[in-house]
Amino acid sequence: MKVENAMAAGADVREARIAGAMESVLSQTQRLESLVSSLLALTQPLRVDRQSVDLVAFLDEQIQVHAIAAQRAGVRLARSVDSDLTEAASSSAWFDPTQLARAFDNLLLNALAHTREGGSIELGARRASPGRLLLWVADDGAGVPVELRDTLFEPFATGRSGGSGLGLALVREIVQAHGGRVTLAETAQGARIEMEFPWPTS
């Protein structure tokens, strides 16, 4: 409809309206592509290709991917990694970097959507216990509404206008495919999503 209206516009404004319509079409097409991709991921078994991954470099890469969007929103992205994980000998984790990057992508997009200008988002990692690795994304935004907390990781559960409710459901599937679990942690402000994975010590 946008394209049709732009094509029917007068010659003096047609070019500008067509350009605007095409941008809108491209944006909505990308949104639909993401939605279909998420739906397919939820209906098909996830394949996990575990590799040795430099954990600190991996987290820095996730921050870099969203750096421009965060800058535009006036939100600070930060990394917090326990000192015992920053040493070269102990910074390698065993997971599927492509799938886990997808999980972080969903978590960061969600956090950016709920964090106000001047706020901050933290990506972190620490040893949860012997043989366990804890990763998280935490923001100081509005937090998760009480009515959504019990169903937060279920498909189509969303409190955001225009949200599909598939992002966090996909995060859960990715974490569970790694033999881990994902939870909404208790925080004084904002939201903190924690992902706990088995991490063999040898």
C-alpha cells in the first residue's frame, strides 16, 4: 500500500515518497525474515556444534555487533568477566559460537528495547560452581512485568508492542540444547537473564 500510494503521488514528491516506501518495505521484510527464522528454529531440533571459544573475545564481539545501535539509543554496553576467566589458560569455553551468538543477539535486542537513554547493559561471565559456567545479560531498564515472569521464556509471551514473543523462547531452546538452563534472576532494578551451562573442568 505504501508503494502504491508513493507511485500515485504527484511528480514533485513521487521520488521522495518512493524512497521512503522502499525503506519501509525493506524494514518490514527483514522483520518478517527474522520472525520466520525464529519460528523455524523453534519447530526444528537445534544442532549444537561445540567448539573451543575464547570467552572474553566472544563477549567483546557481541558488544561490538550492537555498539552502533546502543550508541544511537544513548545506552552504554559493558563487559564483566571474573578475573579467573580472563587468563588465557582458563578463558576458553566449550559451546556452539553461532547458536550462542544468536541467543545473545536476542537478549541484547530485548535489553536495548527496554533500556532508556542514559542506561546501561552488562554482559558477564563467571564460574557458577565447579563444572558450571554462568553467562548473563543485565540491564537497568523498566524490568519484566510481574504478569510475564512465569511465562517469559514461552513462545509468544511478550510485553513489548510489536514484539513477537519468540526471542526469549529461542534463547531457552539454545541454552537447553547445550544442556544448560536459562532464568530470570532477581534484581533491584531492570532485568537480568542468566544462562548456566555445564563446563567440563578437563
